[in-house]
Amino acid sequence: MSVTLLIPTLDEERALHALVSTLAELDPPPEEILLVDGGSTDATCAIAREAGWQVLTCEKGRARQINLGVDKAEGEIVCVVHADTLPPPDMVRVIEETLADRRIALASFTPVIRGPDKTRWGTTIHNWAKTWYAPLITRPHLFLRGVRLLFGDHAMFFRRADFLQVGGCTPGDAVMEEADLCVKLARLGRVKMVPRRVITSDRRIAAWGPLKANWIYFKVGMLWAFGLRSRMARHYPDVR
């Protein structure tokens, strides 16, 4: 099965150099690396082109960017990688082996939140627990089926055909597009987090502090759960 790595970006120049270096070491390599930019004003697109990645542009919004990327992807499987998330060198093999099980419709890696000075174990553990308690609170019928809610920094992956079948991400969602996708793809099969780590940046926690960051994560999740989608973006400011 061929794998496309899809990277939605907006002004990610600072984070992108580390991701370029990490993806260059993947063994085996993916079929393609596709960056979909939402209107960056920095060197994001130039860095991606220099790395040999395919670059597309569209209107800002991760849901729209992911939808465009999946539509144009050449791989049978698509993995959405955020610019500040660094995968393990065997990423492609893990993806292929996981989705060889046709019962699984959506899967992800297990994120560890880390900065230059320390690992944020408290938030890392809370985010792991949230994949269980979030569906228990917001979609109990899915929780009883064993569905987990996965999030963007988990490096989620799925079959391109399945994504298109369920209609992709909800256009206009600036955040929580991945949770919405979990609900849609759960109709087709299992949602699984594999016990293989990716390292994701602690830049939001560093900017907001641990308590505020976890409060923001919880608040945005509740807005999504109760259908107040138009309010989500203003409660989740960009941090670059």
C-alpha cells in the first residue's frame, strides 16, 4: 500500500526545518510528501519545495487543506502530519502494517509532548486519557463501541477511499477537524491508537502555561461536543 504524508501548514517556517530532516530519514520512504498551505507569509512553501515536496495552496483552514490534500494525494493511505510533530523512522511501515487490518478505519501514533528542555508528561498523559474520556462525555454511543477520539498531533492515518466515502473533514472547521473525522470514520471500522510514539512540540504549553493550555483544550473540546463550532477558533489562538 502506498502512503502519502499530508502536511497542512500556515506560517510554519520555524518548525519545518526539523520536520524536513526527520522525514528525509524515513525508511521506507513514503510515496509522496504533500504540503497544503493556507496562505503563509513566511518561507514555509519555499522550504517545502527545496526539500522536494509537492506544494499546494488553498484557503486557510485545516479542514479545507486536508480535504484538498486527500483529493490530490497519490497514495492509497494518507497520514496527516502537523509541522511541529516528528515521527519515528519506521513510520511508513507502521502505517502499512496497521491498515493491513481491514477492520481498522482510522489509526494514529501516540504523541509525547516535548520541548527543548523537558517532556511535558502531565499533559501527555492527560491527552492520552482524553482519547477515552472525551467520547465517553460527548459521544457515549461511540465510547461503548470502543471508539477513541484522536487529535491532530497524533499523526492520524486512514485509507484515502474511506476518507472520500465519508465526505472528508467538515469544511470550515479551523480546529477539532480530526475529532469530527473520528466520528465519521467510526462508521466504517475501528479507531485505534498504536503504541508507537511521535514527538510533538510543547510550544502552546510554553506560551500559555500547563494549566491554561489544558483548560483551552478542554473548552474547545466541549464547544465541539455541543455543536458550537463557530466559536472554536477564537478560543484556540495560533502559536508559532
